[in-house]
Amino acid sequence: MWQRNVSSCLSALKPYFLLCNNATKSSRITFKTLTLMKTLDEKDVGIFCYISQLPGFRGILKQRYSDFIVNEVDWDGNVVHLSSLDAPPEAIEENGTEIDENVSKSYTTEIESFRCLAGDSDAGCLEAFINQICSGGKDSISPIVLSPDSDKSHRTAIHNFFKENFKFLVTDTVDGPDASSKCIRVRLNSGGWSNRGRNSKKRKERGDKPFDSRGSEDWQGKAGKFLRFHLYKENKDSQEALGLIGKMLGIKPRSFGFAGTKDKRAVSTQRVTVFKLRANRLAALNDRLIGIKVGDFCYVEEGLLLGQLLGNRFTITLRGVVADSEDTIKASASALGLGGFINYYGLQRFGSGSVPTFLIGAALLRGEWKTAVSMILDPREGERNEITNARQYYKENNDIEGTLRQLPRYLVAERSILQCLKKCPGNYLQALKTIPRTLRMMYVHSYQSYLWNHAASMRVQKYGTDKVVLGDLVYCKENDTEKVREVVNAEYEDEDCNDAFDSHDLDEISTTDIPNERTNLVKAVSAEDILNGGYTIDDVVLPLPGSRVIFPANDIAEVYHDLAKKDGISLTESVHNVKEFSITSMTGSYRRVFQKPLDYEWELLTYTDGTKPLAETDLDIIAKSKPAKQANKDPANGNGDGNLSNCIKESEHSVSDIELRTDDNDNVEGEKKVGLPQVESTRSTSSQEAQKALKLIFTLPASCYATMAIRELLKTSTSVAFHKTLNQ
């Protein structure tokens, strides 16, 4: 079944074979050589082979974000859906007596004094805000932002005025519309005047806890301490969605717990928890959120942690399908369900910029701190002009302050490094450690994945895909009932042109530690095992290098050590004592080489209008139950395709509204779009000749990439550049 692929794999693996014969320093792939690349290719990260001999066919992945639907699968095997937007009846009364007493009085005199201090516009805004509070709807009240003010002493006077006259309100300062101005934000003090901020000298006199993660102080014991809800989002990544919700509620994004990030260019539903938050406060946001919905609320005792999921349920529609015959499509679709795919780490794991994250990981493992910092900060191909200019400005001028003013806030790694270097010039290791831990560990995990992919390709090339061979690693049969769930990475499909691990583009992972009592989880296949036939190809695993894993007892183990040696890295000895950047200090884990899609279904469709969705989302199903209520709302209200508050199906928008607004959304922060159609081309194909689409529905474990299943089906690259050409 695999022989046809041998010659192509040998060609693709040629760099590895050259390495084995001539392991010289000159053969090492360096930062300098790879910065010349505009996009990362699958072969660069060890993705070479296929399982089946069947020919591929043309199909466009993610032509529309609604073509990629992801529903989380929880620990109990339940698929997470958004089924209700309503908050449950509250059995708990909020203790807001102090606030209620404060707002019961008239504040006419205070407002007039404020008018003299701040002007008619802000005074009118404050008066309306206080009237809204007095009306009793405190849970759904949003903060107000006063007019921009560049005078710090005047802002201080306003802060003091609120402290003295409106003790049930709290203020803080936020960025204004331009770099030279600031604005004062005013919101209801949900905790009362007696509350104090946590570990903050600046807040101690305000009595406020803005962005505090501890939740309400008046929580009664009969409810769970955490509010769990289902987060539905369209064309937004998880961090972005939760960051927006956090701002609207006045809490930090870190207050939310979730099992894994979901794709950006997709429609996804997942579970989220937040500490001591009322469901009605969160549900009230639904009318104001764009591209996001929350629902299915309940109170639980424990918050969610990364990795607490079994997997994801995918509904993927490949549009513009073209093949030699319909039988080719049907045969390939059936073969994917029967034979599965090689369980590679997808391109998303390695970043989509011109500086792959595995190269940064290799520098960290070698202890080359300055080199790693340069890789993160230096100019690179394929980014937005403002980012390129900021990077070039720093390289030429070494002006940290000036660079920070230019760098977007979502470039967390870059900003963290620069802020540290400003305080501690030349301390590159400390600068790297200021990057949030989950983010900085991604670089090392990326290098582990790079080695794993190469080893998997060599395993397929040398031994095929149909049987276990001597020395293969397999899960021990006696451990079947207690196999470790692979808590490695959640599916991540965002095709951003910046580093895939920048800020909200995190491919979140948890620890890869293996408990001591489970170090015997796998074994090397013996001759007796082969004779007995107790193991199949589905049992074969390969390790992600670490101190507590074993390598195959055959020549596949050499792939790991040879590639690491080429990169100046030892998998058995560390050249430095920084544990978090050392493979010998990581325990490692195991990953199945072959993966079959679970609960697999497929359907071949015909369509004529490229703007209409071919699969129902959770919100579509909810909207069916309330068509009359939503029918009078204007779809062309400026929110376009991303406005979920109208509960209007995507197909009901005009073509120009959908496509123009989708194009605008997808260009935010320089995102590279997979299969995004041009507005003109979509209009020209709408309601004209019939086209074929293939809809696939399947479930994958949390550590598997749906794009690798699609790759096996189409026999084509999953890179951004390739799928952009299909639309052109």
C-alpha cells in the first residue's frame, strides 16, 4: 500500500540521508537561510508521506470560515454545542445594599459640579449612566468612557472627584484615540465601596477591583464557585473572544479557564469557566457581542484547565472539488475513514511566518539566548508594513521606547523582551523568561514536534503502513484501561502571517509530563510479539523527546539523534542549566503514528451559489426556533457577516454584504487567508454553473490536526500559499 510513495519520500527525505552520510556544520539549516523563505513548506518540518495510493483531487479548504466548524468534545465524550442563549433563573440574590443606598439619592448637585469640571458632554453622559443604575439594571450596565484628556493633572482631579462624590462608581485610565491622549473610564463598583484591589497601591484608595479574578464577594455556598458556559465564535480566535468579553465585564482574560484554543478562521463552540460570575451578567452581553455568543450556563465547583478535553468534532466543507471522476472522490473519502492518515503535527505547530518556531526552539536548547532574541525581534518576510517597519527601526536604531510605540500590543513575545531589555540591557535570558510561560515553551515543543514529524516520515518510508515491525514502540496491552490521554495541543488552524504563537495565536498546550507510575506505558515490539500477532499498526507510537521516554529499538531512533546533532543539540545531555529550555529536563510524551477519524461521515454535494453555507452551525439551529422575532432586524446594520446578534443565517445576507465584510475582517492584523475568495470571483460564480463540494464530519483526539486528514484526502499541501492559488 505504501510502495508507490517510497521514491517520492526518498526524494523528499534526501536532506536527511545526506545528513547521515555527511553530518557537517554546513548542512545545518540556519536562521539566516530560512529567513529568506516567505512561507514554511511541509517538507521543511518533516511532512512527506501519505498512507493511501489513491490519487488526490482539487478542493479548497476554508473558502469561507463557515466551511470549517469545530465543536469541542468534553472529558465525558459529549460534543459541546450552543443550544440556549438564556441565563438560568438565578437562585442567588446579590448583596448590593450599599450601592442601592447610594444610588437612591439625587445627585443633581454633584452632576452640576462635575459639569463645571468636565464639560456638558461628559456631564450628560454621567447623568444618563447614573439614571440607568437607578433604574435597577445594574447587571447589564456597561462602563462609560469620558472624552479624551491629555492633561494628567486634570484627569487626577476627575478621579478624585469620583472618589469623593460617587463612591459607588470607580474610575481608571485607558488609552485614548491617539498616542498623546488618555480617557477616564467609569463603571459601577460591583463589590461595594468597602472592597480593596489586590496587591495594587494605585487601587487601594479606589475600593475597586478592576480586572480581578476572584469574583463576587457575596457568593452563596449553594452554587458552584465557577460559572461554566459555552462560547460560540465566528472568525475569531479564543483569546481574542475572551479578551473582548473580559473587557466588557471588567475582568482579566486570565480569569477564564478553557480546555484548548480553537481555530480562528472557523465557527467553533467550546466550554469556558470563570470564577464567581453571575450568568445573567454574561448573558446580557449577547445583544452587544459581534461574532460571539455565550450560552448553556451552569455553575460548577472546578474551573477548566488546558488539556481537559477528549478532542474536537469537525464539520469541514471542501468547495470547488474537481477530480478525474466522481468515483475518485468517493473512493478517497471512503479510504480516509478506513485507513486514516499519518498523525503529523501540522504547519500551524511551527508558525506561519518566515522564522519557524522550531528554529527558535533549537536556539533555546543550545543556550543561544541572544540568537533566540534576534530571531523573535528581527525583520521577517510576509508581515504587515507597520510590523516590518517597527522591527527594522529597532534593528537600525536600538531604540526600545520608539519600537514599543510602534509594535502592536498583540505581539506579546516581542514586547515582553523589549520591556525587559529596557530595564536589563544585555540580559537576553531574563528577557526570554519574561515571555508568558505557555508562549515561550511553545518554541521548545515546536522543536520536539519537528523531530517527531521526521521520525514518522522515516517510519512510513522504511517500514510501510500496514504492519508492526521489530523494535516499534507500542502501547502496552496491559495498560489499555489506563492509557494516558495525550494532553499535548488543541487543534489550531489559524493561518496568521505573523508568528503562530504571538498573543492570541497560541496553539495552547499543557504539560507533556508522564507520571512516574506510567513510565512503562509503552514497550518495544519483540519477535515474540510479532509471532503472536498481538499488536497492529494502530498501536505504533513515536516519542516526543524527553528524559522519561524510550526510543524505538530500531533505526528510527537514529532520526532523532542525527537531526538533533545536525542542529547542535544533544537529546541526552544539556549544554546549560536552564531547565525549561532543556529537553533532558522535560519528561516527554508519546504520539500515535497513524490516526483514523472517529464517527466518520462524508457527503458529496452540488451547489451553485458560493455565498451560501453548506453546513448548519449551532446558531443556525437556534435561529430556526426564533425566526419571527429576528426577521425585522436589518441585516445591513454595519455589522455584516460577523454580527451574530441578529441570529440571521449567513445565506440570508446579500452577496456584497457578506463578502466585503468577510474580506475586511480577515485583513485584521495582516492575517493570511486560507482559501479566501476574492469578492469579484465570488460574485461571478454565484448562481451560475454547478460545482461540487465534499462535506466531512469526524472527531479527532485533542492532539490531532484536521488539516493532516484533509492533506491525506487531497494529496496536496495545506500551506497558506497553496490554497490561495486555488482561489485565484
